[in-house]
Amino acid sequence: MSLIKKILFPVDFSSACQGTARYVEWLAGRFEAKIMLLHAVGNGEVLVEEFLLARKAQLDRFLANELKYFTTERVFVVGQPEQEIARAEQSWRPDLIMMPTHGLGYFRRLLLGSVTAKVLHDLDTPVWTSVHAESAPQLEAIHCRRILCGIDLSARSSDVLRWAGELAAETEARLAVIHAIPGIDAESYGREFVSYLTDQSTKRIEELKAETGVSAEVYIDPGEPAKVVACAATAYQADLVVIGRHGGDGLTGHIFQNAYSILRTSPCPVISI
């Protein structure tokens, strides 16, 4: 069965949202996925009838031509965006949520917008994000030939690697694994100690590959995880990075300490699960 059958696309009509739309169109086409376009008018906005009708009409026009051959559902609601996204996740059960890291209104408060941060922290569904959505390439230039999977060797690593492996298989992409050894550098700890930690990490990753049945190249480097992943993504020419974002308590656990940093610094889009 297809890994991605339903895509939830929160829409705010920003330039970042316009760029994200090209990736939505590409992924939906690649997986023949259904799309829900969700626009939430926040309670703090002017809720006069003319304004609401204009916004609904804007949603109806948004990507109407680009998505005319897709199975789409357009949902217009009044409510806080993060709450409405959560409701849609619970009722519609998407396989992937796609949204820029920032956009208009609530999205623009921080580089990693408050709505996006809330979705990443609270929801269980894999989330696609990109800090470069505003400069997204044209649809015909989007591809997924190389996927980089960042794992931290925690209990969730097998789930992350398995998901990345399935995505790579369905997109016929090459897959590589990157693992950062944080807080360690050769000058402070000596090359022998770094080499020992690298060997131990390599053994664990090979066990995970055997456990999941995933074939992948392996890269291990000491350093801050966000920097290590960003450098590896650039060197590998990755089109997509896959990481885990929830901690040892399972899908409802706290977000990994390094996930936000990786999302902010990745040179390519990130899917966090």
C-alpha cells in the first residue's frame, strides 16, 4: 500500500504557502494522494460576513487549475489554526501534513511559526516543512532522488528508518543515514575515543538496518546534530531529510531537543515523524 494516501495542507495564502503548494502537488501526484486544503480564520480577525465570504472564495480559487485533476477537499472554518489543524488530523486521518515553517499571521511570529511549532509538538502525523518554501522550484524541477535519514539511535530510530526506507522505495530514491555524536570533538576527547564511539554507532545502525530491512549508506560525524545534518544534506545533495521529532515516551512524547534546529537549518525540506 502507498505510504502517503492523504495529505492535509493548511493554507494561509502566503508566498511560503504558494511554494509549499508545488511540493504538495508533486507528492500528491507521485502517490496519487487525496488532498485537504484547510483554511482557518482566527478568532482575532474581523469576522464580518463580507470578509468571510471573500476568504472562502479565495480558498475556492486557490490552486483550482493546478489541482483540478486531483481528489481535493476544501475546508473553510473559523477558529484558531492550530486547533483546527488538530481537529482535521483527528477526523480525516491524513498520512502527511504539509506546511511552511512560517507564513502570514500566526505563522510569522517566529522563524519556526507558532502554528507550525504547535503542530510539530502536539500531533502524531508526519509533518513536511521547509524554511525555503518561498523560493520553491517550479513543479517540473521538483524531484526526490536522494533522501537523508537522521537518527539518534534512540528507541524511535527503527520507526524513523523504516518510514524513510519505505519512502525511498516508493520514490526510487537513494537513501543515506546520518548520525551525529553530539558534544564530542577529536581535539578535546582524542581521535581514539571518537573512533570508538563511531564504531559503536556503526554497529547499532547496522543492527537497525537488519531489523528494518532497509538498505542505506551510513555517515557518522561528531558535532552538533543540526550542523551535522545540514552539512551531510548539502554534501549528499539530499532532496529531502527525514528525522524523528518525538522522544522516548512514544508518539505523544516531547519533541526532540534538536528537531527544531534541524528544521531551521536544513538546506532542503524535512519530514519529521
